[in-house]
Amino acid sequence: MKNQAQVIPILAESAPEAVHSAEIMPLPTLPVAAKAPASSHAHPPRFSLPPLRNVAQRIFPALLGMGILLCIWQIAAMNSQNFPTPWATWAAALKIFADPFYVAGPNDMGIGWNVLASLQRVGIGFGLAALVGIPAGFLIGRFSFVAHMLNPIISLLRPVSPLAWLPIGLLLFKRAEPASSWTIFICSIWPMILNTAEGVRLIPQDYLNVARVLKLSEFTVMRKILLPAVLPNVLTGVRLSIGIAWLVIVAAEMLTGGIGIGFWIWNEWNNLNVENIIIAIVIIGVIGLLLEQGLMLIAKRFSYDNR
């Protein structure tokens, strides 16, 4: 122990001298690769285009389906005396769309005015259904008493055919115009009620427990918790309802008359203009597709997967 105690001070005294006397060796340097001279002819940037294979996989099936449909259409026209060919329908479409907004009388207007009249009726009935159906769905999903009270009524009225409501509307409103909007309203309200109520039921209970701890009012719970969480379900119900509304308006207008795409189809049938009927069918399909796709884009915008 004594010898070790004598050695430690000696090492402490000699350590600085060893550090100062030690020769600092330089670090080895690595060879640096020579830089290649910059080329005077710079290559332009290449823009990557989507592979033609991916484009072909999307476009070719659609073109093939349209081609098959035209072939079946042509075969049906060749085997029927009064059924128009695709070319005859195309020629009639060019004539119709040459002046779609002409007015020759109260019941003789262009296809554009008829489409706008149908969209107006759908907008009125669908808007009223949204104003009533979405709050009703919130109440059904939030309060069990309201759910037990309204669920039997919804289960009873929802399977009723849309056209069965039209005579009720004619009896109540005494006119064809409110009756058509009434039919749209009563048929498009059910998907909004059911989807909204289901969305409210799927909200985690922890959210509501936090609101209860914070002593939030029921209006604040609706606005801050329920509405943001249920919005994707609400938009799904809206998308389903707009499809039903656009489907029902054509049949309702066939029975009520006046101006509208449904009445226009029935009038063309009375005049035996089958080409115009096919054109109206295509117009109805395109407008319904645009309405549904637009609402789907809105639903994706508010989806939690895209946030």
C-alpha cells in the first residue's frame, strides 16, 4: 500500500511532461478523386411520363365496354323495325344540342330547360330532406328515447315505393309542382337519417365522457364533437339520397306532366321519337354520375383518412 501511494504522485508529476514531449502525428490523408470537367453540353431534364401500360389498362377496358355496348345496340336495331341505330341517334343528338334552350310554347322547350326544371325540383326536395333528415339522425343516434319512438315509423315508411307518395302529394298540395318535390323529399330523407344516426352511435364513448367532465352544453357537444365525427357518414347518406332523388324525379314528372326531363321523355314517346328517348336516357345517366362523383369528392375531402 505504501509503495502504491508513492507511485501515484510520481505518475501525476510526470504526466504533463509526457504529454508535452509526445510528438503529434498527423492524420493520414486520403486521396481525393479528381473532379470531372463540367461538360459544356448539359442534358435537358427528363420529365417522367406515366407508363403507357398503366394508361392502357385504364382506357382499354372502358373502350372495350363501350364498343360491346354499341355492337349490341346495332344488333338490336337491325332486328327491330323501329329501334334506332347508334348513328341515327347521334344525328338526332346533334340536332337537339344545336339549340337546347329554344322556347316554342309553354310545353315545347329545349332539352336544356327541361333538365334545369328537373334539377330545380330535385334541389328543392333534396334540400328539405337534408334540413329535416340530418338533425333527425342526430337526435335518433344521440337519444335512445327518440330512437325508440321514431325507428318503428322509419321501418314502416322506408320500404314504400316512391310513386306511392305522389297521389298523397297531389291530394295535399292540389298542384303537380309541389307534389313532385314532396315525392323527392319523402324518398330521399331515409338514407340521410339512417347514416347520420349510425355515425352518431359509432362515436367513441370517451369523447362523450370528456364532454361530460368538462360540463359542455348539448349544443356544444353537437357542434364540437358529434358533427366533425359524423360528417363522413352524413356525406355518405347525402350521396345515396341524391341518387334516389334523381331516379325518382323522372318517374314523377312522367305522371305529373309540365316541363321536366321525365315529361320530355313521355312526350317524345307519344311522338314516337325513340332516338330522343335514348338521348334523354344518356343525359339522365351523365347528370346522375356527375352529381354522385361530386358528392364523393366532397366526402373524400372530409374523410379522416385524408387528414
